[in-house]
Amino acid sequence: MSARAKATLAASFAFSTFIIWAVHYQQSREREDMFQGVIRDDARRLEKMRQREEEFRASSRKREIYEQVQTVISDD
């Protein structure tokens, strides 16, 4: 095998190795990015639940105050 053929083989081997490494690196970065997205979604969901619970408590307090001030008639 000539020196030129050996150099071409070595270059193609190096290039192929680099491409394989780059693809695996990109996949691991994408996987990490997707996982961070899940964490952000969970944080947003928990914050939304907290806000809804606080709004429910405020609504309950208002209802108690209104029921003390106003007469409530049941439709039973």
C-alpha cells in the first residue's frame, strides 16, 4: 500500500471517528436539554398549582365574609 493510500485511509478513519463522536455528543446535549425542559415544566406546573390554591383560599375567605354580611338563601 502506498503512502498516499495510507494517508487517505488514516484521514478517512480520523474523519469518521470525529463524526461519530460529534453525533454522540450532540445526542447527549439534546437529551440534557430535553431533561431541563421537563424540570422547567414541573416548576411551572407547581407554581401554577400554588397560585390556584392561593386564589381558592382568597375566594373562600371572601365567601365567608360575604356570608356573614349577606343573607344566603338555599334553593333546596
